[in-house]
Amino acid sequence: MSVPILKQGDYLIASIQSALTDSEVLKLRDDLADRVGNFRSRGIVIDVTAVDVIDSFVARSLQTIASTAKLRGAETVLVGIQPDVAVAMVQFELSLDPLLTALDLEEGIAALRRSTGGVDEDGR
């Protein structure tokens, strides 16, 4: 199953709907790197609300996506990490640096606007 990637203004939104195979994670990485350049995107939101496990490979791949996007001029925010997933990641000492994280899509877009010099809907 491929991950849908939507364009919203200067940002790309990738919503992961289920656990991904390693090859699907790599395809997502490549698709996002290409689309950042094609659409001249300033940010990426990766929504993992439906994901119930983030293993070390996925964590490293998310870091790679963020680093690649940064080199291409875009920030990356990960949103929707479930409480159980967050606890497991802490217990297994999995880091997502340099990824920004936010509670949900709305907060993720607000974080991107702050980090890329954009303006929130409320004018801040």
C-alpha cells in the first residue's frame, strides 16, 4: 500500500494509514524527496496516527526523510504518535532527532509555519 501524499499550500502531508513494509518506507522516503523539489515545498507533515508500532528501521527512515528534506529546503514534522508507541520508543531508546513532533495535524502545520517563517491562521 502506498502512502498518500497531499499538497496543501507550501506543505506536503503524508498520512500513513497502516504499518509499512521496509520497501514501502523507502518508497515514501524517495517520493517525499522528489516532491519537495517538484513542488518547492517548505515543509512536510508525516501523520502516523494509524501506526501502532515504530521500530528502529522506521525511526531511522523517518530521520533520513527529515534530513533529506532539510537538505532540500524543507522542514519535517511528525504528528499523531500514539501514547503506547511513544512509551515503547522511550523504553527502546529510539530517537527521532532531527524531527519536530506535534500532537496532531493542526499543531503540525502550525509548527511548520513557525519554523519556516509562515503565519498561522490566527495571524501569529
